[in-house]
Amino acid sequence: MAAFEVRGGQKLQGEIIPQGAKNEALQILCAVLLSPEPITISNVPNIRDVNKLIELLRDLGVKVGRVAPDTYVFQAEDVHIDYLDTPQFVAQARELRGSVMLLGPLLARYGRAQLPKPGGDKIGRRPLDTHFVGLEKLGAQLTLEGTDFYRLHVTGKLHGASMLLDEASVTGTANIVMAAVLAEGTTTIYNAACEPYLQQLCRMLVRMGAKIQGIGSNLLTIEGVESLGGTEHRMLPDMIEIGSFIGLAAMTGSEITIKDCQIPELGIIPDTFRKLGIKLEFRGDDIHIPAQEHYELATYLDGSILTVSDHTWPGFTPDLLSIILVVATQAKGTVLIHQKMFESRLFFVDKLIDMGAQIILCDPHRATVIGLDRQKQLHGITMSSPDIRAGVALLIAALSADGKSTILNVEQIDRGYQNIDERLNALGADIRRV
């Protein structure tokens, strides 16, 4: 098990380029199974979850060529569908949450798919019902073995259907879209997710020959086609990394410029950080965060304390609430953090309290943060990273803290952040991997 030794209190300065989007990559990589023709994908992040999915695709028989450090060519011309029956596939799929999005492409093109309950962060209940209900409405038959192994098959071809999703699940919408593009007839999906990454997937499929209307809205209409061709696709920068770097600059009082951010795709993320009192300057497509000694939380017009909560897009992404919470610990003022989607995601606050933060965990979904306004600096401790986003939040806290911190289980951070220690050290951080 790897760990980070972090010596905090360093001012950071310089430019940093965000990696390709992890959550987009997991969708796009699964979509290569829909066509026998070559598909070139660039800005692929070099992170554990993505690399594991690429390895799984290669073991399924997909030809994988790496033509540049961040660019791959995939060709699913001869997929070994029987690999699904092997213990190796089961072990690989269990390690990776994104493996669930293999179901739609495999079912659409090969008529069968199966999967053990996928892994991923332990952040609370993450049911897969939306995926299976949608695929069943397209004509798939589901068999559940025990409580954690799923088999899907279809007799003949999938057929279009009208459906109203019970939740606007991003991965659920992606799975259903990837199945529907090769189904017979027309599919309408109400309450579809409309995140930029889902839009990216849909646009890529359209370039491959799919017929999708309503991209960017919560109503998608898909007219099935016989087959899809190849294409080239470049992934967006990772909005979660961009938000993490904004929070890092604020917490450490540093001056950082984040390059090539695709600002129009960030939604309300910049304005949410501005509500914490953080100054942001847009310079073309770059975001410049000037060094700030103090930042003050906004209040509502009637003077009541600010609430920051997650919501489906275009609301605030739940993946950045951990960063918002940490940044608020050194702000002036009080904020209520409301994590609606996952009931275990706030449990890392006990480590922040041990570091000296003033946080009241109201219940599994809500925490009240009383900002210290830098009057009392956090101090270093030994802690463990419970999931990707909390792990980076703790790293940001450690970089702002007095003394040395040790963060265990940093493999969780590596799942979502590319060479984070090396990239932050280039800005002046003091992080040692041990």
C-alpha cells in the first residue's frame, strides 16, 4: 500500500493542465465495442480506473494501439464474447465501477452480456436498477444469480421503447443510449442525464452514424441504425480536477493558472467557488486564481447562512462537494454542506476535525462548517484515503496544514488523478510517495 508524506504550508505557483475527464473516459471506452471499425480517442487520462478498463477491453479481444502518450486507437473487430465466462473477466469487472457500461454495447452488438456487481468507491448505496430496467424495456431479459451477478440476453434484436427513468443516472443513461443506437425502431428517454460527458458520448456516437436528437436536454430520442462506423474523439478536461485545483489554490493561498479548461462546459462550478469568496479570472480558456490571504463565504439576501448541495446536471456535481467542504474550513463564515446523493461521502470529516477543523456532522448527508478564517491553521496527522474525492480533499487539507501529514491508501487517489504528486510538486508542493 502506497502513502503520501506531505509537508504543508508551502505556497504554490505556476500553471497546470487538467487531465482528460475520467468520467467521460469510462463511457467513451465502453462505446468502442459498438463498431468493428477503428476509433481514435485522445486526451485519455493515465489513471488506474481508465487503464484497468483498457486492459479489460484488450482481454476481450479489442485491438488497442497507443499512438501517443494520451492517444489510443481501438478496433473491436473480433471480440471474444466467451471471455465473459472466465474467472479473469469476473475479477477485472469487480474492481471497476465503470465496467457496468459494458452491458449496453455488448447486449446491442452481441445479444448477451453479464457482469458481477462492479466495484468503485464505497460512498453509500449505488443501485443499478436504472440500468437494468432501461435495458429490459429495450427487450433484454435479466437473470440475477445470487445478489451480485447479472446476466442479460436478447432473442433477436433489441427494440426501441419509450421510458421515463426513475433517476437521471449518468451511467444508466449512457448504458441505455449505447444499447438503443443499434436497436430496431425509436427509443425516447425522459429524465435522461445531460452532463457534458454524456453529451460528448452522444456526439461521438452521432459521428459514428447514430441518430440521436435532444443532446444536452433531459429528453433523448434515438432512432436505431443497422451498424456504426469509426471516428476520432477528444475528451474534455476533467471538471473535477479543475475544481480540485481551484480549491487547492484557495486553501494554500497560492497563485495558480489552470490551462485549457473548456470553461463553457463547467456549468455552475466557477460560480459555486465564487460563493466561497474565491476570486477567479477567466483568461481566454484558462482560469487564473490569484493568491488570497482571506476569502469570505457569501450569505443569502436575508442574511441566512449559505447552503451548498449537489444535484443532477446542470446543478452542482456531487464529486466536488468534498473539495468545497475542505475549502470552507479556512474561509470566513459558516456554510451547510448537503450531500444528497450518497450517504457515506461525508464520513471523512472526522479526519478534518482531528486536524483542527470546526465541523458539525449533522447526519450522513449534512455537515456544517464553521470557517477558521486562517486564524488557526490545520495541523498534520496520519489518515487514510476512503475514496477518490475525499482522498484529494484530504491531500488539499494536508498541503495547507502545519507540519507533516501522512495519507495512506493513496491508490484510491491514483484511481482518479494522474500523477498528482509529481504535478503538484512541480508547482512547489512537498509530497513524497512512500
